[in-house]
Amino acid sequence: MSFSLPAMQPKKILVRSTNWIGDAIMTTPAVRTIRENFPDAHITMLAYPWVADVFRASPHVDEIMIYDTAGVHKGFKGLWRLAAELKQQKFDCAILLQNAFKAAFLVWLAGIPLRAGYRRDGRSLFLKPGITICPEVRQLHQVHYYQYLLQDLGLKCGADELFLEHTPEDAQWAKAFKEEVGGKALLGINPGAAFGPAKCWPAERYGELCARLHEEFGIHAVVFGTKADAASIATIVSHGPQFISGLAGKTTLGQAMALIAQCDAFVTNDSGLMHVGAAVQTPLVAIFGSTDHIATGPYSPKAVVVKKDLACQPCLKRECKTDFRCMINIEVEDVAAPLREMLFICLKKSSC
């Protein structure tokens, strides 16, 4: 490796976050690596508003700068405004965890002298240095994708474990919520996925799952989601309003992350909140259909992936063009079986 970022001794570092919650969670080992290599540097995270809470309580970041594409940074004029704001900060270098062309163009426009990122999406001209992606890295989990970028920049990479901390306010809110709803165990349910319906196990089956586990274990279920998930969450809650709480659009991301940490078990589609569950080490079952569990599965020893091995998987499509068999073929019992083991362990510990 001819280039060594540590040799440049940057004092002010801009990190461009990835754009989605799950991707941001998978970058947390890399963000920790940046901090460990530059303990005295001022590290600013440039992030969209909806992922900012991932880094809000992180000791590895000194400051969060919001990229407000719906407001002051909207359109090309907003991009120029943001570039001017970055230029005023006089950053020594930018590390682009996001892959897009615009990320590299922005930091070039801001006059940041070192602009490190993977050579892809036609942005090589704006990178200094640009890093070539090794073919082997593309076969690994996304956690390693970001760490290998830093390794190729000359950084010493630390642990690969995901990292997530909560603000005291969010942690207290989540603890109080769990105490209020009661139940012998708290089961988290996440029926949505921002990528599209091809990732989503039927809401009716989530409801049947909650009813079955309540009857067997006395669980209380809490269903996470945005306002866009309101219909599917209502379907799930209809299976037992007295022991299922729907939170469609009722929490901030920070509160949702803290509450997932309070859950005794969590069942989820491949989604951003799945990665939250992995990061906070909540025992979880992840249901996979159209996507690749090798590249973006839950990075946790406490996770179980439930999927059917079909010739069409992973298709990586937002919507199924055929018969949706990858999800339809997953029965309630396929998901209930690993959850039972998790709940047995949880209830055994609580009775000791």
C-alpha cells in the first residue's frame, strides 16, 4: 500500500454516512476504526436526518452535520450551499462511506484536499485517493466492505462488532415502556422494509405468530414501523390488541432503537431495524426472501436467518414478478421454532 492516511495526520475529518439505517449500522465498526486510528482528531459525520440517531450517542463521532435535502440543501443550489458550509470547516480529509457520485463531487466542490473512497459510480476523477474494490470483498458481508476501505487507506482495523449506544432519554423511555406493557417477555416485531414489499413476510402470519407465542409464553408483542406501515401493523394488532402494541409512526428512531434493546427477542424482515437488533445483541430471527443474507444478513451471533432455498434467490427485486414463494413458503412454525428457544432461555434466566 503506497498511500497511508495516518501518515498525513488529519486533525479534522469528515465522514460521509451511508443513506439508510441498516447501511449506517453496518458502518459502525468502520467509524470506530477511524476513531481508534485518530483519537485526537475532530470527526464530523455528514448524514441524512433519518440516520442521524445511529450516531447521536456515539463516542466515536464529535459532531453530526445534517444533510437536509428536503430543505436548505435541496437541489443543485442546496448542494452548492452545503459545499460552501463544508469549505468553511476546513476539513483535512473526507472519508466517503457512501458510494454515490454526488458524495465525491460534493467534497471535491468543498475543496477538501484528501477525498478517500471506493472507485465506483464514475467518481474516480474526484477522489484523492481512490480505492479499487477487491473482487473478494464483494463476496463478504457489508461490514467488511467498509473496513477493507479503511485498511487500504493504511488504517489499522479494530473489531468488526457492530456498535450502537442510546441517549439517556431514549434508554429511560424504552425501559418505562417495557415496564408499563408488562408480559412475561417482550417480543419485538418489525413487519416493514423500506426497500419494498418483496422483503416482507405477510402481516397475517406475524399476527398468528404473536397469538401463538402469547398463548405459549405469555409474551407481550410490540410492533415497530413508520406511518407507511400502519395497515400491516393494524392487521397484526387485530390478532390480540390486549397483548400486541402497535407503534406505527409513534416513536423516533432513537426510541425505537432503545426499545429493541429492551426486547427479549425480535423477529424482523431484512431491514434497517434488523441491523439495529443485531447491533444491540437482542436475540433475533430474520426472515429473508429476495435479498442476500450473506451480504446484508444480521451481523450477530444471536441471530437466526429463516429462508427457503430457491433457485430464484436472491433476486434483489423490490417486488416479486412471479408467485412470491420465497415468503409464502415460510410458515408460522418456521419462525416460531427458533423464537421458542430464545424465549425459553429468556424466561429461564428471569426465573433464576
